[in-house]
Amino acid sequence: RSNSRARMEDISETLLTEHLKTTGSRLANQVRARGVEAVLDEMQLLSGPPEMHRIRNVALMMFCEEPEKFFPYTEVDIVKFPEGSIKNPNSFVEVPPIKGTVPQIIKRTMEKIQDMAIENIVDKVNNRMESVTSTSYPYNAIEEAVVNAFYHRDYSKYEPVTIEIEPECIRIINCPGIDRSVSDAAIKEGRRFRSRYYRNRRLGEFLHELELCEGHCTGIPPIQEELERNGSPAATFETDADRQSVCVTIPVHPRFLEEEADKNIGTENEKTDIEQKKTGIETGIEIKLTDTEKSIIEVMMKTPQITITDIAASIGMSRSGVQYAIDNLKKKNVLKREGSTKKGTWVVADVIREQIYG
């Protein structure tokens, strides 16, 4: 659509030239000589007769230094909940709204997410020279989801793109929801959305030129493929009954959940140490243990550096079940973890060692 409020001076010659150079267009060297209007006309970004040219909205999204004048709330709002929005909603880090042209917003958003949420954990593996590196979120998967949000955004709605960073996931919330031509079953499956209707087709063409999006309803498979390659669970997609908004949830790599659990164990062990100093555990007193707790402690005594995930695998239990048993052992003041969360070891109280081995 054309914009009746826009004037030719709203288009930045610099932004237009930079885009044409980036995409290798022959028009890049003609902007100054021929003028912005002539180049926009050749790019089919003007409508109406020459004496009453009007600028199309997509040109303002791409080449206007202040597109929010024409499309309010064209921005990204990022908030991070270090402890989780449910566990502690009052603890959060809020980023100032990210504004600019659509490509600039995408670039600045990815820079901020990379700084706030993308990190690596390097683990040494026994009997192997190579270390194993786990990445919290694959960059390309997040970028594809952010680009899709702007590709399919309704620019007439006064709603920003919202990104929430939780310990276990990143959520990208956008308006409107997924088009009604996509079935509920396809949304639940989350593999590919075949829509009969393309929102912002011209904007998608520009983003495709910049190699920021796939096009042809193929934006979802790259997200899932990148997550699978990274060893992460698949992304999920949610929309309301009226299709007014969509939420894309990208899970963190499981190794980072394990790391978070180890940190919590370390914090609780510090509390346990304080309680032990206050009360102490007398030797010779029998501590009642369940069969599961005995199995866990036996594994820990054989391999003090073992992780919760490996404990669960060795005794044939779920990870949450093992975590629950460990919490009980800590409450009994008979178990703690020493050292760092990555290379730390489990320490079992002497009274328990005596009780099990005599």
C-alpha cells in the first residue's frame, strides 16, 4: 500500500544506497545521480502518476530512519527473568525498546539476544580427547524466528514484538496470530505452515534479498532443523482461538537445565552446611533411607563426580525422581556437593557410609 503521509525526504539516501550495495544491485551507483525518487520508481516502490507519486509502506519500513512515525510500536521489547517469570516475576532485566528500520531492528535484536541468552558449556568426556560443547540456543534458529515475526507482523496494530528470556526457554510473541488457512493440527505439529495468504509479501522479498528469510512457507523447518542439530527440543507454536497473536517457544539445550539444577543444589548445600554447623549429626545414629536413596548414594560413592542425569540413567529412574530423592537427602543433612557445578563431587556423610557398608 502507498502512504499518503510520507514525503520523499522521509527516505534516507544513505540507507537506500547501503541496501542496494549489500544486495549487489546496479542501482547502487545511480542513487545520487538520478535521485531517490527515480530509483524508488524503478524499484516499483512508488504508486500513482509521476506528478503525484506516493511512497509504498515497504520503502518506509526499509529506508526510513524513523519508521515508527508511520508504524507506531514497530519495535522489539526484550525482558529477561533470571529466576523465571513464575518463580520470581519481580526479578527481571528489561531492555530499552529496540527501534529502527526492519533490518536494523533484526540485527540489533540478535546482538542483544546473543549477549543475554546465547552461551556455551564445554565438558570434558572420559576416554576422549575432544571436549563436548553445548550451545544454549542455536543463533540461526533464533534469527529465523525473529525475522518471521517481522515478516508476518501486522504493522497497523500498535503492538511490539515481545521477547521473553526464561531459564528454560525463549518466547517470541507477535501480533497477529497464525493465518486461519493453517490448521490447528499443523500448528500443534510445528513442522511447516502452508498458508494460502502471505502477509507483507514485498517486505519478505527484501528480507530474502538480505538472506534473512527463506520464503515460500519454509521458515519453520530451518528452526526445527537447527534445534535438532544442536541437540535441543523442538520449538512449539501457540495461537489463541481468534488468531490475534502467536507465541513461538524455543527451548534451551538440556545441558543448561542440568547446569541450573546443579547451581540450585550448590546453593541449597550451602544452607545445609550452616544447619549442620548449628545442629551436627551424631555418629552412631541410624538415618532412615528409602531403597531409592540407598541406590543413589551407592552410585555417588562409586562415582562422586556423576551428574544427576547419569544417576537417573544408571538406576533406571526419571531425572525428576532422582532430583526429589536428592532433595530429601539434603534435608536429612547427609549429602552435599563440593567444588564447581561442572567439576564438583558429591560428598556423603560418614554416618551414611558406615550405615551402608558397616
